Amino acid sequence: MSVDTTTMIAAALGLGAGVGLLLIVAAWRRVAAVPPPSRPPVLLRAAREQAGSQRVLLRLAVAVGVGALTGAATGWVVGAVLAAAGAWFLPRLVGPDRAHARRVARIEAIASWTEMLRDVLSAAAGLEQAILATAPLAPAAIRGEVTTLTARLESGQRLAPALRALARELDDPTADLVLAALVLAAEHQARQLGDLLGSLATTAREQAAMRMRVETGRARTRTSVRVIAATTLAFAAGVVLFNRAYLDVYNTATGQLVLLLIGALFAAGFAWLARIATGGRQPRVLILDSPAAVGARDGGGGPS
């Protein structure tokens, strides 16, 4: 049996292993049904974590399959590692900025929920009653966290600590502004809370619109990044497939070290491009933890 035949058989086996892993993970994801809204918040959170774990397993299966196929086709251990790393990281580079989309959706959801609270409070309802009434209608981006808030209230927890816990879970500067107003209203009976919530909802929508304008400006940069990444990968794949003799120098141990260095340089370049094209996360300005909670978290205590 010739070397080329052996290589082709090994490549086919590697591809088959990768496809098999993909089918297993896909079947697993199909069996895991979306939890109904009637489940408790703890189960909803567990279901979301399970879905995230399954997505990670799917990406891992794709990366392993690509790495195995590349290693079988080229005979390079470093090539297999670089191909697997590329299959793991490049989708985030060339794909849409889903993290930014989730942040914008969360800001808009916070604005919508704030408007709901304002409208319910205008009907002379109390703040806690307004939260319980609007929880089933909260936007999907924050419904899980708001449902957890209502579960805490129904279990007897006081409103202010429950709102502080919600701020930690949302982990968003816009949510901090809204929840700071609600905490003040819960602890000090703030007046004209409806007008304040209305202005905060307007501010939240303005922030979402501003982030969308920033993302539109980054669209050209992301397009340039996609063109650079696609051109680089197409050139590398073309040389491997159609001019393999040009790459014989990498068959030695020294050649593998050089290939590793080249791959590291390309990885650093792609990481730099991703940092330019990806929107950063805004830091939180307000921390709504109570002084006792902050002292316990930092390991400090009160005065003796």
C-alpha cells in the first residue's frame, strides 16, 4: 500500500470520526428539549447552562474533527493543533458579534420592563406588586432573572436585597441605574418613581441606539477582518492541496517548530484583529451590594 493511499485512508477515518462526533452531539441537543415556562427558575437556569455546555461540546467536536483530518492529510502534528485551534477560535472572529447583540437586547429589555413598571405604578400599585405583575410579561432577554426575583419575593425575601441580587445577575450598567432607583424606593419610599422610571427607560433606549450606531461603524472593520482571514486560510489550504512539494521543508522536526512559530504569529494577528472588530463591554458604574455584603465578599469585617 502506497503512502498516498495510506494518507487518504487516514484522512477518511479522521473525517468519519469528526462527523460521528457531530452526529452524537446533534442528537444529544435534539433530545434536550427547551424547558417550558412553568419550570422553576433554578431549573430554567440549569437548562440554560446545559445548553451552553452542549454548544461548547459541539464546537469541541468540530475542532477535533478538523484537527484529525488536517493531521491525517498532512502528517503534521503542529498542523493538526493549529487547524483545531482555528476551528475553535475563528468562528468568533469571522462571525457576528453575538455578545454585543445580547448586550443590546438586554438593554432594550431593561427599558421595556422599566416602562411596564412605570405603567403599573401609575395605577396606584405598590412596587413589589408591580414587579410581581410584570414578571410574566418581562422581555425574553431578562425574563429568567426577573422570574428569579419574583421567586425570591414570594419566598419571603425583602425587596431591597432581592433587587441587589438581581443587579448582580444582570451585571449591566443600565440595569444598575434602574435598580438603584428601585432600591431607593424600596428603602426610603421615593416619590415620583413613575416619572423617574420613565426617564430611565428613555435613557436605556438611547444607550441601545448609541450602541447600534457604534456597531454599524464597526461593520466595515469586521468585513475587512473576514476578508483577511478568508484569504489567509484559502491560500494556506491551496498550497497544501496543490503544491505539497513546496511544504516538504516542514516535514522535519525543525520545520514543525518553524510552523508552530508561524502559527503563533498568525494567531496573535487574528487576536489583534478580533480585538479591533469586537465591541467592548461597558464597566459597571454602580455596585448595589449592601455594605455588609461588600465586606463579606472582600473578606473584611465591620468594626469590633
